[in-house]
Amino acid sequence: MKRPFLAAFAALVAALLLCAAPVLPAQAHTSLKSSDPQKNAQVKTLQKVTLEFADSVQFPVVVVRGEDGKRYEKGDPVVDGPKVTEAVTEPVPPGRYTIAWRVVSPDGHPLEGEIPFTVVGDQSVGAATSAAAPGDTSSAPAAAAPATAAAAQADDGGQKGVPGWVWAVIFGIAGVGIGMFLSLRKKP
């Protein structure tokens, strides 16, 4: 009498375990560790963009775009293991810029993100430094580096948590289990 229910429950548990086991290693996506320039940084000049990831990446795309929509990257990005370098056209005029990047992690999952920064030129950085800390010999951009490094690490393309397809599989299997339970129970 209870055997069909126990068999259905055991089948459901086995199916969940079989589906969840291969999914666990797929969670090991890479992430952006650091960037040069860092997120929200102020730099004097820009000669190249460097992105460093936790693992080696493939098929990088890096776009450096100004406020006016003009692109400043030069040539194709160079991949050296976990490091991606993109040369930029010189000179880059002062203004606000965004680095848009997209790479493919070792497990085949695409990652993307954006890093905003500002090119202030030689005179503006000196003025900002002296205005921020009068009489202090340390520079304001160097003091802000730890905060911007943490922000750059936080911008990993939003690749945290469980992917949606995993939830779809889990709910699909649960739906099958509930259907089996309802069909196998005794009717009064």
C-alpha cells in the first residue's frame, strides 16, 4: 500500500541528486579580479586598458568609449592567460569614459561588464590632489585606490548565484514528483 509512494519518493530523490551532481562544477565561473584603470578612477593619461580575471579567458572583446560615443581602442585585445590588454589610440582627451568588456570563461560561460573612469589630464589631477588634502604629500587618487579596487572586484558581470536554468530543472523535477505522488495515491 505504501510501496508505490515510497518508490515515487525514492525516484524523485534520485532524480534530484543525479541532476544536481553535474551542475555543481559548472558554478566555477571566472570573475574580474582587477582592472587598470580601476572603476571610477581618475587618470592623467590612458595608453592601454588591462583587465585581470581569476582564470584564463578566451575570445575577449574590449571597447573604450567616450561620452560622445567615440571609440578609442586600437587593434585586437591581447590575451595572456587571465590577463587581457587592449591598446588605445593616443592622445585620449580629458573626459568620462567607459570600458565595456566581454570574455568567455573556461567553462564556456560568457561574462561581461562595464568600468567607468575619467581622464582628467595633467593639470586637473594636481588641482584635485592639492584641493583634497592641503599640506598633505599623499595623492588623492592613491588614497582612493583601495576603495576602487574593491569596486572593481565587485563588478564581475553579475555572475553570482544559481543560474536560471538550474532552477527550471529543479522545479521541473519537483513538478514530476508531485504529479507522480498525486497519481499514485489511493483514491477514497
